[in-house]
Amino acid sequence: MTEAAVTENGGAYTAVLFSSFGGPEKHEDVIPFLRNVTRGRGIPDERLEEVATHYRALGGRSPINEQNRALIARLEAELKRRRIDLPVYWGNRNWEPYVADTVRDMHNDGHTKVVGLVTSAYSSYSSCHQYHEDFRKALDETGLMGTLAIDKARVYYNHPGFLEPVVDGVKSALEAHRANGHEPEAIEILFSTHSIPTTMADVSGPKSSWEKGSGGWYVAQHEAAIEYVMARVREDLGAEQTPENYQLVYQSRSGAPHVPWLEPDINDVIDELEARSAVVVVPIGFVTDHVEVVWDLDTEAKETAENKGLAFVRVATSGSDDRFIGALADLVQEAVTPGFERRAVIDLPGALENEKRTGDCGLECCLVRTPEGTFA
Ligand SMILES: CC1=C(CCC(=O)O)c2cc3nc(cc4[nH]c(cc5[nH]c(cc1n2)c(C)c5CCC(=O)O)c(CCC(=O)O)c4C)C(CCC(=O)O)=C3C
Ligand SMILES: [Fe+2]
């Protein structure tokens, strides 16, 4: 049976739109894909060439699409198990199936109101607002604005189904290092996320919180997530077995060199580590093991660590864990099941109130890109 709520604008949710970044599937797709990603973004050609080599090394194929297909199949099964009978459609920003084509399919199948789920857990233009824009553009392009409503679910960096698998991953990594004789004080835990321009970070989250140089909600959410994970690790392993050395680092910077992006870069941090014998790398900014993880971390950062003689363990992304699928199903239920609890284990001071009220950082969040490709 479909469990559907009547919402303010009258309709019931009858489907889910699962939306992601998209990635190439074969060599010929690589350059067209990169052109899609960087259209109007001021990314230098040399950077594109460099990124193309990462995809080439993987056979011209990003693992992201098959990972998303697997997530969708597991989500559909979990929704069925919960007796939420909503089909899950899939539409990407940068590669087939494109959001606009999927929107047309959903309309042809008779849907008028759907829940939007995205594969980014945090607030920023790239990870949140741009998905709102993708949906809006797709509706404009198909002439379905006003006919089909897509309500994007909230950010979920604070959902236990996203964070608890990270806790377990960090614990297993520490145990692996310990088994090889690395003492806690010789281990550095590096929580890694995607760098973004500092101007983009400063305006992440609702307008009321924007402040130059603050890093915005994007940085604050990561810092809070990391504190939660470390507190949970300490709770489970005890203070003695828990390294005191951990930090937020950034990866995958692009853009022109003179444009400031969030720092420090993970490779610079590894290069400068002293009195450590091992690192644990935690891809806390990502949901699945796509190219930013298997190349930028498992290949590049790993090599940086090995050159320094440091043992390297990379923690799994949460997408492989059933609790993460539970979190996605919870987000669907937050929309379709009246009174469904919004689970969150982090209270971000001054911010969560708004987030709780709107269920998101909101349509006005995480603005805005100027034509020059920088962020105002
Ligand atoms: C915050 C964030 C996430 C995390 C949240 C989320 O997951 O959404 C993310 C994820 C991803 N980024 C990805 C790939 C790329 N990102 C690029 C470029 C950029 N990313 C940015 C930000 C983010 N990116 C930004 C500000 C740019 C500059 C240009 C622009 O403003 O758009 C470029 C262009 C070349 C380059 O310079 O790297 C590529 C190829 C893939 C796919 C991997 C695969 O194929 O398996 C994924 C999941
Ligand atoms: Fe990216």
C-alpha cells in the first residue's frame, strides 16, 4: 500500500527522484562529461586534461553510476519493506540519465509530486543549492513547472545512518593499525572532504548565517560531524585507544590557482606530518567510492603517505552500509509519513533550528554563482 501524505499544495507523493553527479561510462564519454561539469565554471584546460587522466586510468569509466544503481535497488527494497510503495527514478546533473529526461518520464508515468534525494550530505552551492537549480532547470526545459513538484529532502550529514558507519569505519581502521604495531599517538586521522572556493563556503547555509571568511555551514557541518564521530569512537574504544590527532582536510581542488579554495590539501598535510607512523583517511564528505575517492584518496593520497613511509588505511564510505539506506528511506518518510521523526545527532548552534523548521538549508541557501565562475 502506498503511504502518502496530503501536503500543503494538495497532492500526495507518488515517487522518489534520486539525483546525483553522474559520470562517464566509456572513454568517449570522458571529455563530453568533463565539459558538462565545467561549463561556464572557469576551470583551466590543464586541470581538465589532468582530471581526464584519472578517468582514463579507470578505463574511461567512473564507478559512480553503478554505485548509484545499487543504492537505488537497495533503497527500493527498503521502502517496500517499510510498505512505502514509491518507485525510485534516477536523474543526474552531468551525465545520462539526465534529470530533464527523468522528469519527463515521471510526468509520462502520471506523477505530479515527488521527493528529491541527492547524493550529497552537506550544505553548499555544489552539494545542495545546485540540485535545487537542476530540478528547476529540468522543469523549465520540459515545460513541467507547476505540473510536477519536486521537493528536495534536507541535508543529512547529521543523520545517524550517515555517521554511525563512519564511526565503525574509523574503529576498524584503528584496530588494523594497532594490529600492525601503531600506537594511538603515532596515528593521524584525516577527515577528508571536497574543497570548494572559500567564497562558496562562506555563503553555504541560509543567508542569515553568511559571513566572509567563516567557511559557512559547509565547514561547520563537517567540523560538527567530525566531533561527533570522534566522541563516539572515544566512547567505544576508550580515551587511551583513541588518537588525539585528527583534523579536517580538503581534496580535489580545481579552479584557477589565484582563486582561494578551502585548505589545507590532504597531500600537503600528509607531507608535513611529523612523529606519525600511520594515517587513517576518512572520506567524510562523500557517500560512495567514486572517482574522487578511488583516485584522489586511494591513489594520490596513498602514494603521498607511502612516500613518507606512513601506513595508510582508508575508511569505507557510508553508502555501502545498510544504515545509510535506512537514512535515505527515513528522508523519504519525513516527506510522506506525517509526524515522522527527523533523526539528527548533531545540534549545530544557531543553525539546526532553521534546518529543523525548513527541513533543509532552504531554497535561499548556498547562493550564488557569478558569470565569471567565482562565487559571490
Ligand atoms: C562539494 C563537491 C562535491 C561533494 C558533494 C557531491 O557529491 O555532490 C563534489 C563531488 C563530485 N565531484 C565529482 C567530479 C568533478 N567535480 C569537479 C569540479 C568541482 N567539484 C566541486 C565541488 C564538489 N564536487 C566544485 C566546486 C567544482 C568546480 C567546478 C564546479 O563548480 O562544478 C569536476 C571538474 C574537474 C575538476 O576540476 O575536478 C569533476 C570531474 C564527482 C564525480 C566523481 C566520479 O565521476 O566518480 C563527484 C561525486
Ligand atoms: Fe566535484
